[in-house]
Amino acid sequence: MTASSDPLAAQRHKEEVAMAIAGLAMDIDAVAVRAGRQVDRLEGLDAEPNAVVAARRAVETLAEAARALRRDGLLRGDQQRLL
């Protein structure tokens, strides 16, 4: 019996895929939060303005990726609270 003909195996596969996607979404969101804190630290250390701007843009790109995942329903509210 193959996974495609076994309903339980097919369900487990879907759950594994969903867990992997949720893990990815959580990782991206967590990195965006930590990176944002580092940019704040750079600003506090009076880093070169161009470096701060570039870093802030990179963080904004990460944050947008996390927002897109949440918007698409991949990062549920209970998972966000774990961060």
C-alpha cells in the first residue's frame, strides 16, 4: 500500500508539510525580530547612517516576508505567541 492510497499516511504527510511550513514562518519571524533589535543597537552605537539604512531595509524585507506568511495563514496566532 502506497502513501497515496493510504489515507492515514496521506494525512500524516500533509501534517508534516504543514509543520515544516509553520516552522519556516516562525523562523523568519523570529529572525526579523532579532535583526530589528540589532538595527536599534547599531543606531545606539552611532553606526554609519548608510549602514543603518541598509540594515533597516533588510529587516523590513524580512518583516514583510513574515507578514506575508501570516497573511496567508501559515503562522497562526498561537504560534506567534511562542516567539
